[in-house]
Amino acid sequence: MNGQTLMVPIEVHQITEPNIKVRVPVVSGGTNQAARKKMNDDILKVVHELMKDQSYPNPDIQEMDGTFEVKNNQRGVLSLSLLNYTFTGGAHGNTLQKSLTFDVENGKSYKLSELFKPDSNYKKRLNDIIQAQIKARKLPLLGDYPGISDDQDFYIADKSLVVYFPLYAIVPYAWGFPYFPISVYEIEDIIDENGPLGMMMY
């Protein structure tokens, strides 16, 4: 990862069916064809997984609205969130969110553990920071804080790592998705300098 590619152009494709509108981000240039294909295949796979997790196809779906948010598109790092809101009746609908972080040079998708140096004990470090934020923000936890999982949701936004949890996972529904932004400078000693977070530090 050398950061020569600053950003990639993104087009919007749409999956449209009765009661269903899902917008899909598509990387349309800015890097080689193999990297674009890898990123677009991964994005579409997650879009379809979110639809399936929302019980698609299901005749009870009254509304399905799929959107995305580009969190970082600079320095050769693309990080985005895919959201799917579905309403099948009842008090309110449900929103699922999954995020992907790529090296645009080769299309590699990163897991949270791959952002850090080996044996850095990153989970304890991040858990301590998140628990301090929970206390400072007085978040009403539904139970004990579960800690970071191996497939933990996160995205990169400029010079921050943002860790988050699903609806209902740690706080009541009304609080929405709980996001925990962590400055790269707070954890720079454990960051893999050659990974996506390393690119954000310079």
C-alpha cells in the first residue's frame, strides 16, 4: 500500500423491485481492473447478505431501503458502510449495517485484527478505550459490555478508527447504533504502519 491512488470514483447501481430499493456502490475506476472487481464483488456479496438477513425474498416486506455511506476515500483507502432498512409491520423497522475497508491498490478487504501489529493485544487496548467512552457518555448498557469480537464491525473515517455495534446489541433501540471513534494517534504504537490505519497517520 503506497497511497499513490488518492481516491476512487464511485457510481451508484440500484436493485429495484416492488417495495424494494437498494443502492449499491460500484468502484468505477482509479485502480486496476482486478482490484476493482475484487472490491465490487465483496460489496455486492455484503449487500445480498444484508438483504437475506432481512428475510428477502419475503412477501411481508412493506419497504426495503438499502443505502451506503462512504466514510473514507483517500490515501489509497476506501472505507464504506452498507445499510439496509426493512419494515415488515410492527412498531418500527430494522436497520442492519456492515462496513468494508479496502486497499484500493489490490482490492484487499481488511478485518479489524489486520489493522494492527501482530501480538499487539489490540482487543484489550480498544476495549479499555471503548469502556471509558461508555462511562463518559453515560450510555445505558443492556448488560455487561461484551468486548470486541473477531469479526467486529468498524470503519475508518479520516484519522479515526470507528468501532460500532448492531442495534439492540449493547444499548436500547432508541439510542441507534453505538459508535466509538478512536483517534489513530491514541493507538499509533500498535497500528500496522503498512495497513489502512497506517496510511491515515501521515
